[in-house]
Amino acid sequence: MILVSGFITIDPANLDRATELVTALTTATRAEPGNIDYSFASTLGDPGRLRITEKWEDQAAIDAHMVAPHFVEFMGSAGELGITEVKIMKYDVTNESKLL
């Protein structure tokens, strides 16, 4: 399993547009083969920071996602958001267990 986690910092004035774009992206991505979880969330106290959390079965699923029409469309529209910082990391996970 692969986890993807990070954030995108945008101009907070563009949060409504980001919500529109991310909602469409999330809905389509969750239907992709190999996707286990896919979510964006606003960071409390920092409305311009969007937290990204993804869980995938394998690298092939991520590779297919990166060329999927809905992802390509999102990336093409991302310039509207006033992005100032991006940090997204990928983690290979060998074991998962309940914490709480």
C-alpha cells in the first residue's frame, strides 16, 4: 500500500474555487481502480492550506491516476488558485494496524 500526504498552499481568496475543483477531482478519483482513500481538507486556522491524504493499492494505480482526464483537468485549472507552496510526499507502507 502507498500513502500520499502533504499540502498545497493557495491564496485564501480562492478557497471557493479550490473547493469546486477539488470536489470534482475527489469524486472521480475515489472511483478509480486501486484507490482506497482520497481526500482534501482545509487546515484549521489557515484557510489557504489544503491538506492532502491519499491511500493507494500500488504504484500502478497512482500512475494511472496521474494521467486520468479528471486529474489532468484539475492540474490545468490549478493555476487559478494562486498556489504559493506544494509539499506532497509518498510513503510505502508494509503494515497497517488500528491505533485507536
